Amino acid sequence: MKPEIKTIKELATTKFLNMYDVDYLNKIGNSKKWTSVSRVSLKEYENRLLTHNTTTDAVLIAPYHIEKEKLVLVKQYRVPLNHYIYEIPAGLVDNNEDIENCVKRELLEETGLELVEIKKVFKNVYLSPGITDECASLVFCTCKGDISYEYLQEDEDLTIHMYSQDEIDDIIKNEEKLDLKTLFAMQLFKNSCRDFWE
């Protein structure tokens, strides 16, 4: 038997996240509950679960600076960790904008850099499917220009860095705090997987 969603109940709602209690039947027909979070309203969450329609919530940007020949990363304070962590630039899709416009806007806002070209896109990848339906597109691109903090929002506490392959290797060897999507991009860059950026 295939698991089946029975009902979805909203437990809490905030500006950016909503928490839901999901009643479902498991693979042997037993009634179970699961708590999940989503960026969308109850109606849209129900639609996602019942129709399997996927919508991109965010973009994850792996930018290669063509003038410096380095990978661009941010080191950002994250409240749930109470710590700074290495990340690739990222941001939420605003008002159903397309991926290219979202990448252009978020790259400028977080780093001050200008998008040159999108090279490769992995559409609609899930970030932590055990707790959320959050879906993002991972974008490998080239950029140019000078780093700027001019466009950062009040709650964005980050520093912007550009790293060579050797410097990326040092971050990994030193077991710095970083997230999985960033480790993926760093490993590709370190291992000269140029086809992602060329």
C-alpha cells in the first residue's frame, strides 16, 4: 500500500514559515502523524501534497567571479545555529519572478556583484525533506564586479569572500561550519569541475 495523506491542520503561521500537522496512513495502513513546515499557506501546501506540483521557493547561487577566477561565498550569521556559517548566496523568490531575475537580484543584494551568465541549473531540489517541502533551484553562474555591502538588508549579518581552489581546500580541511549545498559547490570547484561554470 502507498502512504496516503488524510488531513492537514495548521499549527502555527509566521511571516516566512508555517507549521502543519499531517495525518496520514503509512505503508501498512496505520494512521500516523507528521509535523512539517512550509513557506506556503495551508491551501497551497495542500495543493502541493495532493497534486505533487512543485514551486521554486528559493534560489541557491554558486557564483564564479570571472575576473578574479574565484568562487564567491558568504559567511553569514544564522539564528538557529547562533553562529556564522559558510554558504553560497541564496534568497527567496519574490512575486513569482523567474529564476534568472531572482539570481540577478539576490546576487546583487547579498554581494554587490553583477550576474554575467547562468551556466547550469538544477531545478526544484529539496533542502530537508524530513521536515519541510521547501524547494529551491541550485544555479551555477558567472559574475563580475566589486564586492559591496550596500544592498544588504538589516537582518543580513554576513561577510563576502572570494576563494581560490587552495583556499576552498583549507576551509574544508579546517572543518569550518558550512551547509551541504555549499559543500557540494565547493567540492565541484576544488575538483576543477569547470563544466559547471564554463
